[in-house]
Amino acid sequence: MSKVRVMFSPVTRLSGLLSVDVILEQGRVVEANAGGTMFRGYEWIMRDRAVTDAVYMTQRICGICSTAHGAAASYLLDELYDHELSENAQYLRNIIFAADFLQNHIRHFYFFSLPDFVKMPERPPFHGQNPADIRLNPEDNQRLAGHYFEAVKAAQESHQILALFGGKAPHQHSFVHGGVAAAPTADKIEQALALLGNISEFVKSRMVPDTELIARVYSDYFRLGITPRQFFSFGLFRFGVKNEKFLWRSGVLADGRLYPPRLELISENITSSWFEQTGAEDIKPDPLKPGAYTWVKSVRYAGRYFQVGPLARMMINGFYQGGAATMDRIYARTMETLLLTELAREWLKNLKPGPPPISQKSTPVKKAVTAATDAMRGALLHAALIEDEKVVKYNIITPTVWNFSPKDGLGGRGPLESALAGTEIPSQNMLFTILGRTIRSFDPCISCATHLLDCKGGVKAEAVF
């Protein structure tokens, strides 16, 4: 039987613009190319700006995971200015960060993933839903569809916690370098605890059992969308005077062993991206480049591709012992959500009412600095080179760049493309359903993954660090 090419474009229910091109042979995916087709320009926008603008500017990369960029930029500035963080500042920072994690994970499961497994009501926004593989009985289906609408409230309450301490949501304004600019008053702490109680109840009584039901009924997805067991995390939730302690550890999990990450082993590659190397120092955009299919660059660690995200964190920290398939990614995200509600409650109870826990120095002690943390979708890196407190270069490597990396020079596949290759498609009307479930299990954010080019042709190749 001849090979058939199918373009899945646009892939819906995600952040950003994504197209996935697959080659089918005898009902099996033999090749997949994931193409990010939108531009973002924050590395260029940051140039010549005051480096302290990074906290505010980079959050505009994405509205659903903005606090992660604010956190990475704050950590970068903490090191740049040699700040010392109080315990109260760290508790408050992590509460803000966890609140944004909660809204993201709740939204991902109910708004992005659930319509892949549940027949939704025949009204907007549920247009053209394909019911070819809806397996829940009518009672369970109706209950989970109802939880979709309850999730709106739970996600909103997560953002309310963020706004209580961050000033607004999304794009909070108080988690900045040197600490937090908002005062943790007793009233705000009590309000946050009440909101968190509602969120926690929703996660325990709705999200966890709903995930378990989906995982049980669609258990074959523990065998579909499998990636190599290569996981990477920068660690998550910092403590200590110098941000030196992580609650959830960093790690590189490969070949059954866990290693500490080394930043110098991270590299970016443009083999399959719409860039042309024009010299040792320069690259330029080339949208007609033969063999290229995305604006997303490849990112590799020690020459290998690694999966990042909740599954990687749960594996590296020993919270999850499952596999590396579509349903594992969905299940691990819900498991992390439950853990976050418990951690946020503990931090709120340890937080002491008082003035804003912030102390900023005015003179940088370095000219180049790199900061790394995990975000909702996985490993996030910010790197800056400054002169006279102005940005000379700023580089960002986001989680979706890791997971949606295109092929390298040897044809090696990134995590998403590896997950799709080899997938069996039992019937034509199941194609987009099966592909969509695996693609969305990575919680893609193409807004973060692709970057603006110099339209005049002068884009320079720069080191990551």
C-alpha cells in the first residue's frame, strides 16, 4: 500500500498555532513533522532595554503561563544583583507560582484534553466534535461534561489567589527581583486559604476521579504515544537566601539513571528550522529551506532529545512510576495538581503577615547570567548579557521547544514526533482523534516556542549562555 500524507492543521485546543504533518502507511504513522507557524520576538524586544524590564516584558510571551517567565526573569535578576531572599519572600513567591500552575493544569485537563474523551453538549464552543471514540456510559459522560463548566470556576479561583498577591492575573506585577512587592496581610492569607479550599475540593472530588476514570476506560493510551524514557527538569519551587534550594529536584533521567543537569550541555539546532547558516556567526530566515518545516528550533542535551513537563518532574522526584505514554502525561499532570494544592496550603499557613518581603540592590555584580526553573509545561531557561544595566542579548528556551523540537541532522526525532511515529490508526475517522490526544498530552504552548526574525535578514547566531 502506498504512503499517504495527511496535514493536521490547525491543531485546535492549545496555545498558539501548530500544524502536524504525518505520513501514513497501512494504517500506521511512519513519520511526523510538527510545525510551529507563528512568530514571537521577545529576545529582540528585550534588546537595549533596562534588564529589570525582563520580569514584566517576558511575561507577555504567554497569557496562560506568564508567571513562569516572570519567575525565571526574577531569579536571573536576583543573581545579577546578588539579592538575598527572606523566607517570607520565598513562601509568597511559591504561592503565586503554584496558583498559576493550578489554573494551567485545571484548564489543560478540562478545556484542552477532556473534549477528546467526552461527548460535549451540542452548543458552542463544541463545534464539529467527532464522537467516533466516546466510550463513557451516558451517566459518566454527562457528569464529566458538567465538570468542564465547574472547572471554569476552579481556574478562576486559582487566578484570584494569584491576583491577591500578584496584583493582577495574568501577568502579575509583584513577584519581582529581590522578593515580592505585595504585603501578605492576614486578610489576604485568609482569603487565599478559602479560595484554595475550594480549589482543593474540586481537584480531589472532580479532577482526580475524572482522570482515574478516563485512564481506566481509555487504558490503551498507556500504550500509545510512547516516547523514549528520557526526562529533564531544572527543578521547581526555590527556597534559600540565594535561591539555592529546590523543593522538587532537578535532574536528567536517562538509561535508568539520574544525573544532575549541566547547562553547558544544552544546545540549539536549526537543521529542520526555517533558518540558513550564512557564516560562523550569522543565520538568516529562509522560509523556502529544503527539508525545513518549522520556526521552532531543536534543543538537545548532550546531543539527545529529552521530554520535559509534569511527567518528567513526577518521574525525577519519584512521585510516579508509570510509563512514558499519552495517558501517563495526562495522569502525571493531575497528580502534580493534587500535590500543588497541598503544598500551597502549607506555604500559606507558614506565611507571616507583614510588609512586602522585598529588598533590592542597585548595582549588578555580573554582566552575564543564566536562570533556569521548571514552568507548567517543563524546563524553562532565561539567559542575559548586559552592559550598563541594558540588555545586549537575551535568550529564552521554553518547554515546548524541548517537547516539539524538530529533527536534527541525523534525523533524530524530538519527543512529540517520537510519540506520534508508530501510532496505529484503526480507521480514517479516528485519525485526528488519536493524533490530537497525544499532541495535547504535552500541553503545547506554541506562543512560547517560536520567535520573531529580523525581517531585514540580519539575525545573528548566538550561544545559549
